[in-house]
Amino acid sequence: MLAHNHPAGDPMPSRADRVVTRRIVEIARPLDIKVLDHLIFGSGGWRSFRQLGLM
């Protein structure tokens, strides 16, 4: 599980969030580590990569 906050408040994943998450998942796979989700928190709530169909 990955998680971080967006201090500016908007919890929608940025392009950089998507790129970094994809890279972490790629690096974790050969180590037999499964990334279940990536959550982003902001003042506007939270977003889940899995719920958004990004994982």
C-alpha cells in the first residue's frame, strides 16, 4: 500500500503520481511484492488509484 498527501488540497493523482506509482509497481514485481493500492489525501478528501482504475 502506498499513500501520500497533496498539501495543496486536490487529491486527484498528478501525472507524476501516475508515473512514479507505475515505476514502483514494476520494481516491486520481481521482488514478489504486490502493491495493492496508492491513496492520495488532500483537504478535498482522498482518492484511490485502484478505484480510479489506475491499478
